[in-house]
Amino acid sequence: MLAGAALLGLAAPAAVAASPSPTPSARDGEAAAPTEAGTSFRAATAVRPGQRATAQASTGDYLYWQFPADAGDRATVRATVTLPETSARRSGTTWRIDVYDGLRRRQACRYGSDTRTLAADARTADLTCHLRTVRAWAEPWSGDPLPGAYYVRLTAVGVAATDAGLPFDAALDVTIEDAGGAAAVDGRLAAPLVQGSSATVEPEDGWSSGWWSSRWLWTAGGAALAALAGVWGHTLTRGPGRPGGTPGRP
């Protein structure tokens, strides 16, 4: 097959030249942004933070994506639903995004609109979920977000029978900010929470699981300041006279 492709390339250089140039991500060897979504947790389509994932589906379908989030990350998930201009909807439709961690526990949004009702004459719905900061370690009962894969599910809820199956376009954007040392905690997971999947992704720099944070710098700086303060205090409390603070004889 490769040999045939090479012969075709030699025989039709004009066709190759007329084809669009590859995107920068393709030239750099990075995966292009996905143009489809999975239909279950195990088949969730992998998307990296900063990519814009798109998909086409029918109203009533469940769309699944997944992205990696490491300790100290604050993730924001934004989804856009667009209906065609000639949509035959007869009633309003409510759209919803849910975010789950690697244990498939639903994670609450700190703020944002993760549910939107689209009027019958409207075409676009924007949904946003600002997640809590991912912790390096937590008690099992706490339900805190932990490092690993996070799953996004987009669907319409309460769909009227007359509107089920109508087409729509979906877009997903995931952005991540570093919360810094203020959100760091002691302890770490032995491994990120990533369940079996054919498209699991991890952060570009690998999983840190909280082994490093700016708290190390603050701790080292505090220790240095404490040592200097001790030396300065000792100097002040030394009495006059001979070295060591012992007063000399008259």
C-alpha cells in the first residue's frame, strides 16, 4: 500500500501540491484535535487541554470525552451545542455536561452553568464547569478530585419525542491552570486514577502526583530565614568583652 501511494505521488505531483498543508500540530508529531466523541466511559475520546474537540451527533445521544488532570490543576470545561438553521424542533431542550473523575465519581462545579435550556427558536447553548483543584492525596470518603483521567459527558435531558434524533454539532474546550503551592497537600497517590481505556492520555510532562510544589521553596526559604534570625539573636544577646560573651575583668 505504501509503495502504491509513493507511485501515485510521483505520477501526480500537481495533486499533492494542491492538497492543503498539514497543520502545525501534525508537523510537530502531535495528535490533531478529535472530530468525534465516544458513546461510553470506556470509549471516551481523548482530548488534550488546549485542543478544541468537535463532534456531530443526534439529540438524545450521549457524548463522552476524557482529559488528564494532575495535582494542583484547576480545570475548566466548556461545551457548545449548535443546532442547524433548519432545525425542526418543536420545544425547548435542556443540555447538560457532567464531569467524572477516574473512579467515575461525579465532580461538582465550583461555579459555571453546566445546564442550559435552549428555547425552540434558539440555535446555540454554551455550558461551563469550573472544577475544584485536583489534590495530590485525599481521604477516600472526601470525594475530592484526584490526579488521573477526567470524563466529560454531554447530552440533552428531557427531550420531547418529536425532537429526539435531530442533528446537532458539539464542541468541547478544556483549559487547565496551575493553582500553585497554596493548594498543595502532604501525601501522594501511588498512581493516577486511570481506568482501562483505548484512548487514555496523560499530561505532556507525565504525572507528578504532587511530588513537587512551590511549598518546597517556601519551606527552604523559611528554614534559611530562621537560621539567620537565630544567628542575629545570638549576636544581640552576647555580652560585651571577650568572644563568647564573657565580660572581661577591669
